[in-house]
Amino acid sequence: MSAQANSEVFFEGERLDAAKAKIAQYPQRRSAILPLLHMVQQERGRVCAGPMREIAALLDLAPVDVLGTASFYGMFKVDPDTRGPGQNSSQNSGQNSGQGRGDSKHLVSVCGGIVCMLAGSHELYREILASYGCDGNEITDDGMFSFELVECAAACGGAPAIQVDYLFFERLQTGDAVDLLEDIRARGLDTVYAERGTVTAPLPPAAAETLGEWQR
Amino acid sequence: MAELVLTKRMIEHPDDSWTLATYELSGGYKALRKVLAEATPEQVHDEVKRSGLRGRGGAGFPTGVKWGFLPEGEFPRYLVVNGDEGEPGTFKDRMLIERDPHQLIEGVVLSAYAIGAAQAFVYCRGELRNAFKRLTTAVAEAQAAGYLGNNILGSGFDLQITVHRAAGSYVCGEETALLSSLEGHRGWPRLKPPFPAIKGLYGKPTIVNNVETLSNIPWIILNGGDAYASMGTEKSPGTRLFCLSGHVNRPGNYEIELGTTFRELFDHWGQGVRGGSRVKAFIPGGASAPWLDASYLDLPMSMEALDEASSMLGSGAVMVLDELTNVVRPVWNLVHFFAHESCGQCTPCREGTRWLEGILRRIVDGRGRLADLDLLVEVSENISPGPGASWPPAQTTICVLGPSATAPVVSTLSLFREDYEALVSTAGTAAGAAGAAGAAGVST
């Protein structure tokens, strides 16, 4: 995230109104930390130092308190610039590292959970990285996609599953994933999701079969 | 005769079961209208007690009994809905929120009325973007239609539902960690006692219930607690959602009467093991459950039967592994998960899960030693004291995450020791590399 973007005020105008409305929903202000952090990341792709200081001010907390809370959560890509001089910016492996959608247009999360792994998701992940020549950086050179292997994504009925900006695409075969991502590049995520995405977890079988069983 | 409690509407209206219009047309909010017009909170509570409904998040504690722990006369009190579905193998709460958010909302309002809560929070898993969107839309619809807010349906009862988006931490599915997170802190579990019913959110009396648990309440009110209790088994009444996955032909969510056997779940509902193979191992109830083998296929799926088998029904997540699979890499996957998700407060968990993960990784990578098998048990016993880290695991830690990590290790060492031995005995040789790669699912 650029230093300039970092210095622009985030919570002003409509966003400030939304933040205040959100804070008002909770008996204690501090509860609004997660919702406000989500607001920042939704727009900026990561949680940046400037907005975190603003959140601290809005909630009457110390800035380091906001940082200390945000850094616990795997979804938040915490801006490495928040760690002072001399501190390692990628203190964790994979999921909590500095890289996130803020560095790319889309975040591709491949489920590495046990059922998806049994269905080949770890190999799928390596194949995606290899296809894009990512070499462990987990972000494409053109900044289109960044990649992460995540914990069980609650899509076990549709293993192997991936998410693109947290929208599900399930029952992928190896080879399909890159085609899918290129389709997203060509036609946009919303269009491709409407056609090929998995909107909900698998439905139980048809009523006739299910209700019929109950007659025994 | 058993009926579908949770999934009837979504099966009959696959294209719009989540809309307010379809919900109302198919009997939705009838229970709420009935209760607010003619029933007291105590009557609602009694009906839930009669149903014998047990929590569907994993612990299986009787819901009506839990509600009764709230101290009299202490207000405000809160209802918190646990929608942080993160137990590996589980995907039912996602379906319930995506497909029938109004059913959940009605269950929440009825329950809040029963316990006297003026505000309810739904803590929704952050990565479930579509579920979160459907739920917030449904809450807005319900508010606009007068089922939420002040003086609901003219009853004088007020309720606000706040949907709170989580942010990627499995341990926040543990109720005290959830409350820490909801308060705006790092998701650190807290010691129990005091239990949330006594001292919960913001230090106030709080009931935490799972999404599926509360989704049952409208049906129970409309049909009666006795009708619910007439299904299932005596100690595990009703139906529940089972999340079937792994090496079956038809994985998915199935609403099934408790007491049905695993064999029926796999053969009838799952349409058998893929590729004509057979069940080698299955996990009966989520990542924390001790594994079982094919000799348990005729075990009824009830809490009491699983207790007796020294395992658990847990979140209803049933994962099947076929005869071609070496169990060690899947076990490594689960232990890696626990190690990653450990909040870090307690030494036995923080250090123990990392050691277990490292030893298992070494074995999977083909660098294991026979002595590692005893080492795995020894480390497990340091996390959860007692010979062989017995079941249920002894707990020296603030929450059960650490002890849970020992369950897959200890149970598979007991049932499938040969899988481990196959990987360590050939470690360091070409055959070992091939074996380990095979276990890793990578062709050499």
C-alpha cells in the first residue's frame, strides 16, 4: 500500500457515517474493531497503518491495541509497514504474511483442509503456482492474482474447493483452476461466479427420496 | 414417524428458500406470531426442554437446560449465535444460513424471547461471504416486516439482531474465545467456570447456541417438544444434519434421524465408497473426534453410542477414507491445522501441537523413525495427561483445542499402526521415498 494512500483519511464522509452507525450497534465500542477492520480491508485490500490509527481514535484505544487485535486474525492482511524498524515483516508463514489482495486484484484461497487435501487440493495449489510461475511469492507478476492455501473452508461436500475473493468454486479438477482464473481475468469475477460459482453448500437430495425414506 | 425439521423448505424451494416471501408462504414466522400472541417466555423454555434438543455445535449440551442456567433477575442478558463454522469436515451451518436465514432468525427471536435477551449477535464465519450477505439481507427484511426491532408484532418485546463478521480464526468457534472476539479482543478462550450463562459477553449473562440448534426452534414451537422427542433416540432426540464427505460417491449435507447407523449413512445416503472400494477409516464427528474403523459401521449415530465407543458425534462432520489411503498424511493435516489455529496461550497446546506436527511431517516426508511412534504418544500425553492420552482427554489447558489434537494421532496409532510403520520402516531408502510420496498423493 502506497505511503500516499496510507496517509489519506479513510473514515470520512459516508464511511465515517457507516462506522459510527456500526459502533452504535454494540453496547461497548471496542466490539466494532472487527467490522471497521473489514471495512478497511474491503476497500484497500489490506489493513493499513493509517486507518488502524483512525480506528483507534474512533474507539478510544491505543493504536498498538488495534494492531495487536488485527494481527490475530487470518483474514486480515496486516500492512507490514506497521511493524517498526528492525522487525520482520513476514513473521508468519503463508496465511498471515504481508501479501494479500491489497497487492493484487483478486485473492485466490485454495482450501488445504483434510477433505480437500484428500481430493488433491495441495497438488492443485502447487499446480496453480507453477502455472503462473509464482515461485513462492504467491502473487502473479502482473498483480492480477495472489494465492494462499487456507484452512478448511466449509466446502467439504464440494471438495476440492477454492474461493476467489471469498466466492466459492467447488469440485475443481486439476487444470480447471487455471482455466477458471483466466476466465475471470477475461470476463470478470461476477460474471464467471454467476455461471460457474457454487452459491451454496450442497443441498440434500430431492424431497421425494428424502421424505419417502421417512415412511419406514 | 420422522420428519424433516431443518431442510424441508430448502428442498421444496431450491431456488428461493431464503427469501422472506417464500419463508412466509411456507409457514414461516407462524411460530413467532403464535408465541408473541399467547405464550409466555417460560412456556417457550418448557417446550424446548421437553424436546430434549441438544446443542448441534459439537458439545451436545441440552439446550433447555443451558437456558436454565441464567441467573434470575440479572439483566441485560445476551443471546449469541455461533456461526463460526470452522471444524474441518463441517459445512451444515453454511447451508442453513445460505438457504434458510429466516428460519434461523425466527429461531433467534423465539429463543431471545424465552431467555429475556434484548440483543442477539450472530457471529458469522468471515470467509462465508455469500452466507453473510444472505443473512444481513434477511435481517433487514425481517426488520422491515416487523419481526425484529421494537415492539415486535405489537407484543412489547424488543429485539435487535447484530450480524458480526468474523475474520479467520478457528478457535473463535470456542464459545469463550468467540465472546473475547465479539468484545473486540484477540480470540483467546477463557477459563470456565464462570460459564457464559453466568458471566459472558461484557461480563453479562449470555447464552451461546449454534446456528443449527436455533434453527430447530420454530418447528419445535409449532409441532411441540414431544413430537421432536419422538424422533431419534431417547438420549439424542430429533434429527440432525450430518456433513458427509471424503471417499463416498455422494458427499453432502443430510438431515437424518439420530440413531441411524453409519453404514446407512455411507451406503444409502452416500451411495457407497467411491471406485468400488471399502471403508477403511472414518472420522465420526469432526477433527477432534477419535477415528474409527470398519468394525464400527453398525454403530448408531447418537451421542450415547459414540460416547460408549470412546469417540464423539461432535459437529456431525463424518469423513470417510477408503482402503487405498494411508492415514498418516490426513492425520498430519489435522494436527497441522490445530498447530496453526492454536491461540498460543497455553504451553502444552502451543508447543505440543507444533511438536506433533513436526514429527508427523518428518514421517510423511520419509524421514521418520520407529521411535517416533512412541514419541508421538509421549508428546500427546504431555498435552493431555494420562496413559495414552485417553478419551475424553484430560485437560490442563484453558480450552480443549490442544487435547483435541491428540485424538487423531492416538486413535490412528492404535487402529492403523501399520500405516505408520510402513512409512518409518522404509524411511531413508528409495522404497521409502516412493512410499512417502505415495502417501503424499504425489506420483514419483
